[in-house]
Amino acid sequence: MIAVGLDGYRHGWVAVTLDGDRHAIDFIPDICWLASQRFTRAAIDIPIGLDADGTRACDLEARTLLRPHASRVFTGARRWLWTEFRYPDEFAQANRAAAARGQPRASLQLWHLGPKIMEVDAFMRAHRDLDVREAHPELVFLRLNGGRPLPSKRSADGLRLRRELIRAQGIVLIDEWVDRTRIGTGATADDVLDACACALAARDPGGYLPPGEPPRDEHGLPMRIWY
């Protein structure tokens, strides 16, 4: 089993590979890097499968599991937001169109994820033979923490606890990656931790949302979150 976990950062993606006892981290500019890698399964922290109104069951169930921290799951990703409107200039126009369609506005945080969402969307439609799944690091950390809510990953306590949980899963290089390897790349400590969590979701998934057969979008992509 070769598992890869990916989390976006401002210059591209943090990619963590778990291949038995060999663990590696890469900072890659484009998700197409995956197509050149040998791996069994990959998990990525980005929406895969986009419905027209942005109300995916997997997002709503993830928010329920993460309460009282439901806001850690973004909702409302819609393919048309970024195909019909130009990023980054037409945010207001996109939200006016959402209102006209009777849909919720896109948050500014979601709008800025648009380029990465569309990058992965194009990749997934072009590489249906690869086992690449959507994951959510906060759900992974919640599972690893025995279902107990974690402090914010922006806090010292939250970062410390997430490091401990990752280390307990056998990723013993986590301190080196966070304290030294990432320096100068533009990736933050939580970017590295989230990529590790996604790698664990790929290697040893504990569950997925929603249960049963996942709903699929207009291109046949499953709308399911693994953790």
C-alpha cells in the first residue's frame, strides 16, 4: 500500500507519501504531479464532485460530526461559480447570480479556493482510473482523538495535539517536516499536518460520509468525504 495525502497551500500542494516505513514529503506546484507517481490510493483536502446548488450531503454530515466546530467544513462549492465568472475579479457578480438562482452566497474563503477546486476537478475528470478520494483533515483528527473535539489548528495547543496524533500513527518525521523541511516553501505547519491527516485517510480510512452509495455529480464524480 502506497498512500498519498495532499493539502493545498499558497504555492501549490503539500504531498505526504506513506510507503511502508518510507515516509516522504514534497511541495508540488500542480496536482498533475500525481499522474507521474506510483501510488495505491490518494486523499486530498478539496471538494471532489460538485453539485449545481452547493448543498452536498457529505458536507452537511461532516459539519454535524464536527460540532461545535461545524464551520471547519466549507460548503457551497459549485462548478458554475468559476466557469461562468472570472476569478478573482467577479466575486460580486458570482454572488448576485447565486442569489438570482435562489442559492446561498459563496464566502470569500470559498471563492479563493476556486482555482484549486477547478484544478482538481479537471484532473479527476481526466484521470478516472486513479484512486483519488476527497478527505477532510479535521474529521481525521477527530477520529484519531477518540471523537473528542480539538482546539483550533491555529492555536499552540491545537498544533501540539495534532502533532502528537500524527506521531502516534507512526509518522515520526512530523517534527522535522514541521520545524525544518517546510521552512522557505510557503507552507504553514497546519498545511503539513493536514497533508499527513489526508495520507492517513488514504492508508487507513476509518469511515466516509455519507454512508452507502455516494451521490454523483453531473460528470459522475462521487460526492463523498473519507476520514
